[in-house]
Amino acid sequence: MLRFLLTILVLFATLTASIAADGNKFQKEWDAYLEKDKTSPPPSEAILAIGSSSMRMWGSITNDLAPLPVFNRAFGGSVTKDTVEAVPVLVIPYKPKVILYYCGDNDLGSAKTSPDVPVNGFKNFVTEVRKELPNVRFVYLSIKPSPKRTDSWPNAQKANAMIAELAAKDPFITFVDVGTVLLDDNGVPIPELFKDDKLHMQPAGYERWTKMVKPALEKVWAEANAKKK
């Protein structure tokens, strides 16, 4: 009996140590952003871009969307619940007026995942942000198609439709379709717009995103800075 108890205690201690060691798998990436802020702080009350790798890898975003004051705090591999956890660290301290959001692609990495998952994840993100920043505006970039995830595209379309419906009822949420511009006339992702991994985009893909995103973001930014009468 004593040996059994000792075995249980050892297993518990090992598990506890493992959890403590692992922590948040994005912590190093978050810490790198915070360290960068010490020497090159982003503007306060600006436009925060956040989400998963398709947003993080938009390396030309600052130039593409200039002169809008956009800065990027996206982190690769994230799903929508991870953006919720990032709110106290990568959102609230910056006090953004507008949040440019792309996430949900990884939530639907499996065709078996319900479209409700990324939709509810985004809703939770909005709820958490509004607890501290009730007047912030959200620009939601639709979940994109890709050659790698054609099986998940039907559910992505359903999720996009649900977010578009949500945005239609909420004046502080703007939905931007950045998926259609990546498809050919037959509704198939254009291979040349994607990297060899068939998931992430080439610069040509981001050029198409820019044409869709910039006008919408300019409009939202103007609304966010309009003086109340």
C-alpha cells in the first residue's frame, strides 16, 4: 500500500512539473513582442493586427496598409481560443481603436471540426476585449481557402457566413471577404498564390488581400476617429 502511494505521489509530481515547464506554448513569442516594445513601442490607440500565421506572415502589412497606423502581434499556429488568452497580454495594454483579426483557419484544420468552433472563439475574443475596451472596432478577415485544406473549406464557408451575419447586426464589427480573391473561376484555390506548404500565401496572395482590406480598414479607422457631435 505504501509503495502504491509513493508511486502515485511521484507520478503527480512529475505531471505537475511537466505542466509548469510547458506553460503557454506561445509565451516565448509573446515575450519577444513585449521585449521589442521596450525599444520600439507601437503607437497607442492604433490598429492592432492579431491572429494566426497567415496574419503573422504578412510581413509587408505596415507598408501595404500605410499610412494607417497598423502594427502586428499575430502568433503562428494559434486557434481562436489562443487569441482569447492573449487578450490581457497582446491586446488590452495597447488600447487599440481598431483590431484587425484573422484566426479560425487552424480551428478547422480537420474537416470534422464544426464551424461553430471558430465562430464561438471569435465571439469570446470580442467579449473579452470589450470588458476593457468597449468602444474598440473589429475588422474580421474571413477564413481563407487553401489547397491544403480543401476538405475544410465547406465548414470555413459556413463559419464565414455566420460571422458575416454577426457583423451585419453589430456596427462595431466589419466583415471582409479575403477568401474569394484567392479562388479561380471554378472556385478552386489558385496554386500560384500559395507557398510550397499549400497553406500559407505568397506575396501575390497578400497583394490581393491588401486590395480588399485597405479600403474597409480606412473606412473603419475614419469612423473610430470621428468626433462625436
